[in-house]
Amino acid sequence: MNLLLSIFADDILPIFAIVGVGFMLARHFDASVKTVSKVSFNALSPCLVFDQLVTSHITGAEFGRMALFCILLTAAMGLAAWLAALPLRLDRQTLSSFLLVVMFSNSGNYALPVALFAFGREALGFASVYFVTSAILVYTVGVFVAASGKRSIRRALMGVARVPAIYAVVAAAVVMLTRTTLPLAVMRPIGMLSDAALPIMLLVMGMQLERAIMPANRAAVATAVVLSLAVSPMVGLGLSLLLGFSGPARQAAILLASMPAAVVTTVLALEFDLDPTFATSAVFVSTILSPFSLVLVIAYLQRF
């Protein structure tokens, strides 16, 4: 019990303290979540990804395996969500929202700080690879699921070209392959923006949660939460063994598989006229309950 309380106090509570600040900013000071989110998405996140990849010791093979892990986990959870939705008899819009919230976890503004606090900067590097891979999947597979025959997805898929973190990965790959040493005049501002990324991400998360409402379809929300917080970690554990992960890579992989639903799923639900109320409710409930499951996951992973 003391170990669990220590993990909660050291690794989870600091995150929710910053999330709470973001919540209060949105509730009492009318802070613009759209503006802060754009700063995080377009400036801070790509610097974080670039800095983590350039300064880490991740090999090309490790990068590929982590990306493959993300793809396999997303596919497996999509299948699990589809099977779980059959007895719920959801309408088409809610079914698409259900698939989205189960398939895509919060691999950015929540997972990255947890990875850093719980397992250190090396695990954060692996988590950053997952984050970028998941972002690509959200703007391709996620958009396809969201569109699901209601409208053309060609224009929406162009959004993947507007994800700055992808270009950060390309730039980092060039630097690593050519063994280029960047001057301090370049790395210092990138490092400072990278350091600012995680707290700003948490503020955005709190500001977005301020918009949450009570769930309407409680059975569907409960099922989505169980899949995200209980089933996904077990699938992630199996995949990590299959791919031969160990050390920080294994810790990052299973931790990312254990995260709650991604906030971006609510954006897709709104954009494609699905069921944003359900998506927002699932994100809110899974996020609020996640500290209880994450404490157990972190305690398990710290044994290795």
C-alpha cells in the first residue's frame, strides 16, 4: 500500500495538479483552450519529439518496433471495440465514436509526463515514438473511422500533412543518420521549447476536461472505459512480449497501452457529426478513473 501511495504522490498527483490549474483557467478566467492547444500542437510538441529522438539512444530497429507496437495495439483494440459494441446495439454515429475512443489513447499530454516521472527520459524517448505514430494513425485511420461513409475523407486525410511532429521525426532522422552535431544556437531554443511542452500539454488537458458533461449512454461509456483501462494494458503486455521489448521500451509500451481515451477523439466526433457527447463523456470518465489503474500498472512495471 505504501508503494502505491508513493507512486500516486510522485508520478500521478503532480500531473493532476497541473491539469487542475488548466481546469481553473478555463472555468474562471475564460482562457482560450484553442489558442493554447495550437501553441502546444504547432510549436512545443514537434520540439519535444525532435529533442527526445536526437538526444536519445534509440536505434532504428527500436524505433520501428515501437511504431509497430502502436499499429498492432490500435488494430487489436479496434477489433475488441467492434466486438464489444455488438450487444450494445449502438447507432452508426455512436458506434464510430465508440471505436475512436477505444482505439486511440491519450499518448500525448497525459502519457508523456507520466512516462517521464515514472521511468525517466529514456522511456520518454520511446513514448515519443509511440506518440508520433499514434498521431499519424489518428489523422488517417481515425479520420476514416470518423467519416465511415458519411462524407468524403480525401480532404480530411490531408490533415496528416499538417501534423508538425511528423516533420520533427523526419528532421531528427536526418540528423541521426548523418551523425550531424547541431550547434547550441539551434539546440538550446529547441530544448527550451521541449521543456515547456509537457506542462502546457497538461494545461490543455485540464482546459479540455472543463467542457466535459455527464454521460448519457452509461453502458457504452462504461464498456469503453473498461476496454481502455483494463483490456488494452493486457493486450499491450502480450504485444510487448511478442515484440521482445525490455527495459524502458517495455515500460513505455505497456504504460502507453494503459492510458485513457484521447481528447482528440472528441474533436473528430464534432468534425464528422458523430456523437460528441458520448466521446467527451468517455474521455472524461476514463481520465478521472485512470490514476487508480495507472498506479497499479506503474507498480508492476517498476519491478523490471
